[in-house]
Amino acid sequence: MWTTLGNILLFILVLSVVICIHELGHFYFAKKAGILCHEFSFGMGPRVLSKKIGETTFSIRAFPFGGFVTMAGEELSTDIVKKGDRIRLQFNDDMHVEKIILNVKLPQYQDLQEVVVDEVDLKGEGMAPLYVNGYPVERDARFVFDRHEIQIAPHERSFVSKTKSQRFMVTFAGAMMNIILAFAVYLFVALAWGVPNDASTVVATVSEGMPADTIVLPGDEIVAINGVAVSAWRGGDGDSVTSELARYLEHDTFTLTVMRDGVELILAPITPVYYFYGLGFSADPTTPGLVIDQPLYAQTDLMEGDVIVSIDDVVFTGWADVIAYAIAHPEGSTEEAPTKIVVIRDGVELAPIYFVAYGEEVLAAMGYDAFYSRIGIGQSSHFDLFGAFPVALRDLGDAAISIYRTLWLLVSGSQVKLSQMSGFIGIYTITANAASQGIISLLNWVGLLSVNLGIVNLLPIPALDGGRLAFILYEAVTKKKPNQKVENWLHTIVFFLLIALLVFITYNDILRLFTNG
């Protein structure tokens, strides 16, 4: 109960930080440009809490899925006050209008003057005076609705009145702040936990339940693997820990020689766990036979304990043959020509199982290889003030490239489908899983999520920031403003299409939750 509640609160916190940073970018540069911001909101739906600070109402809404900044003039709207309207006017000591009451029946304003609008200008382009029926109107006067008030927006305070560069910056700032947040998170991780110390062969961590557990200890300094001396974790002038552990086709086991408490020890042989990400399963070679340890993605019908008979009609004699097959088929498969795997389950050979095996493009976007082995040891880190910055930039670049690859695969590939996308339920699940793996994993997920929000928002699609930027760039190139009515219709139509897409993704999230749970 408390674990679930804690995960929900953590999910809301993570989403709040990422979304609020995005909206703060829009808000800050809008205020800097002199644009009137009516509301800064976290969440969607009805207001739960709100507080007015200066010109802006800051609010929290019922559903923590999104947020917005309401800027004057961002959307095309009809005039709130028009000729023929009946209104009441409240004057200040200088006999200037400070409030315009739109509903003349509101009881608290019955003592104010009621007028029928004959002439009105509440835009005041070029700093022209504002007026109603000849009465001067303050430029910060307020419209009074039945349940709320908003400040009027003279032309110079509206989004559309600003220069192209100001409008571009206000629109771009949300994604920019997400990218800055991601870099800050990656930099914090690099500074607080250190950067990988490639020159050292000291083991920093040993994963519980992995093959090296109880054999290798944190603090062991590896001096040789299978009799080959190693001088660095990776890279270096000679052999390294990673290069020797990558010789899985040559060795079934790895024997590590370590220095422990000043004594050189030859440890017991370690058999690695195999991860066939291209084929969708892992294996423990210490189990006799070609037994699947765990399925690695949900779209297959493989189960733990299945014994492999053949893959695409190829029969194997050992794991080395399966490894060679996986490496030799990096392209994966498609729905038209799926991978066929035959297994024995509970002593019975099943009918062939067909599935789409991920190819190298999909795996690269996920950060995986078609195959790799692991014994479960981690390298040491060290504090490096200047080295932390390139590491953070590398992590930021890797996250961005991964997202672009995934987007490209969605529109061009046959291995990634729209139904595999995750929405808010998927984000909740990933957040909970990341938190269970420790603070570093959680922070790295926050960075990836922030980059994701920034990049997706920059796609040139109406209703997203990228779509608005595209219209501004069109204006810069053609030297004429696009038709605002057409632009807003496009934004509105695509907005509802995106909502429909979100509903579809959430539906699939729920199906996966029940299928996998």
C-alpha cells in the first residue's frame, strides 16, 4: 500500500518538476518580453488551488498531466466587449475605468453605472488611449466575469505584438529549459557520484544475484582475466577488463585474478548471464540445455523455462551457436516475415511462436546490442570537476539521439508500432522501476524524460511548440504573417487529435498493465 502510494507521489513529483520547468521557460521569457500572462497552471481540468501573484494567477489543477501558461494574444479571440453590450463600469479616483463588469446582474455591482456600449477600443495599438463610450480606461483595468477577473490586454501586452525573435524565444524556451534541466541532472550525477574511472581496474559494485555475486567483492583490483593481464577498465594501452569480458565466443567462463587486501587471489570461474536482446530473452548457461531464463520484451509468448528447439528452423547444439546466430542476424524481423521459434514447455513441443525480433536500429535507440553477456561487476568512479561536463554532455547527447532514433523508427520502421508507445501510466511504471534501482537510476530517468518532453515539443506539429515555431519561421522567410484564424484552427484540430492519441496510448498502457501484471 505505502509502496504504491509512494510511487504515485514520486511520479507526480517527477512529472511536476519536468512540466513546471518547461512552463517556467515560457513564463520567464514571456514576462521578459512584456507579455501579459493571465495564468500559470500545473495540471489540467478544474482548479484545485490557485493564488494570484501580481498579474498572474498560479494554479494547480485536478489532473497532473500537463500544464500551460495563458498569454494575452496567443490565441485568436473575439473582443470581450462589443458595441451594443450592456456593462457596468467602476471608476478610480481619476474617473478612469478600472473594472468592466460584464454581467450587469451581479448583485455586488448593482450600485455602479450601467451603460450600453456605443464606442470601444480596449486594444490601443501604438499606445493609443483605451476607452469605453468616451471614458478613459486604465491599461491594467480588469474584466469581471461571474466567478473570476482577468486583466485586460492592450495590444502592446499581447503575444502577437512582439517581434519575431521575442515570440520565437518565448515559444522555444520551454523545450530549452527541459534540455537545460536534463543537462543539470546529468551533471549533478557526474559530480555527486563521480565519472567512470577507466584507468582503474578496481571493482566498485557487484550486483546481487548476478554470477559474480559472492565471488568478487567490492574493492577487488582485477589484475588478469583468464590469464591475460589487464591494465585498465576500458581503453588504455593494453588489454582492458571490458575487452577481455567481451571474449564470450572464446570462453564459457571467466577466471579473474584479483588483488584483495594486498594478496593476489585466483577466484572461482564465473559463468556470465547471456542477454539476447535481438531475440527477446536471457539465458543462464549454468542451466543444462538451451533454457530461456527470462523473456526480455512483452510482445513474445516465450516463458521462463522454455527450452529452445530451433530459431527460424536452425537447430543449435549450444549457446555459442545461438550467440553466433544472434550476431549474424542484426537486422531483426518484421510482421510480414517474423522470427519463428520452437520451444519445449513442460516436456511438450509447442507450435511455432512467431514474433518481431528487434533489429540493430531499434536496439540502438534502446541502448542495447543484439547480444551481450554480463557477470555483474561495475567499475569505480572518481571526482573529476572538468571531466563531469563532457560526461554530462555525452549523456545528454545519447538521450537526444535515442529519442530521435525512436521517433524515426515510429514513422519509417516496421519493428516499432504506435501501440508500443507509453503514456502517463507507462511513465509511472518506468518511474517506479527506476526508483527501485536507486537514486542514480531515478535521476537518469528524470534527465531522459526531460529531454524527451523538450524534443517532442519541438516537432513541427501544430499545437506543439515546434508547430508554433514553424509558423514564426514561415513569417521570417516570407515576410508576411500567416493567417491567424487558419493557424489557430490547425492548432485546435491537431490538439484534439493528440488528445485522441493520448487516449489510445493510455488504453494500451492499461492493457499492458493487466497483461504483464
